[in-house]
Amino acid sequence: MALPVVKLGTLAVKTFSKPIANRIKKQATHHPKFRQFIINLAQVAGAALIFEVQRSSRSEARKEELRRQELEAMKRRDEELAREVELLRQRVEELDRLAKGRGLTGIMQTPTTHNRK
């Protein structure tokens, strides 16, 4: 719903701005002071546009750096958890081995030990 309204609004702005732009161009050809005023205004607007683009670019770079840092932190946490899981798996295997050595084979049956048999 909003997209057609935006397109219609954009078309209306373009339609109304053409005669205004033509009038400004005509005035600028006849009046040197007005021409200089328009040129100065356009230069200021161009500088403002460049400033805004640079500001936006720096903001996006900061956001990207934060996302990269968060991703690195998640990778480190994932690696830590993988090491912890491996350590726990080794401990369970050791307990299973000790239990079998003492004749307690049915007590320490886990899903991982069932799959390995």
C-alpha cells in the first residue's frame, strides 16, 4: 500500500518541480547576482551531501566492526564449548572404562556408549 503512494508522490514532485526549475534557469540567465546565489547554494548543498555521505559511511563502518567483533566472540565461545564437550566426553568414557573394570557395566550406559558398541 505504501509503495504506490510513494511512487505517486515522487511523480507529483517531479511534475511540479519541472516548471519551477525551468523558471529558475531562465531567471539565472538574466540576473547575474541571482545566478551566483544559485551557484553558491548548490555548492553548499553539494558540500552538505558529501558530509552526510561520509558521516553515514563512518557510521556503517562502526556498525560493521561491532558485528565483526560479535561474530568473533561467538566463534570463540563456540570453540570453548566444543572443547568443554570433548572434555566431558572423555570423562564419560573414562568413567565407563572404570565402571567396566569394576564389573559395573550396566550402570554407566549412556547413549554415546551404546552407539560405539
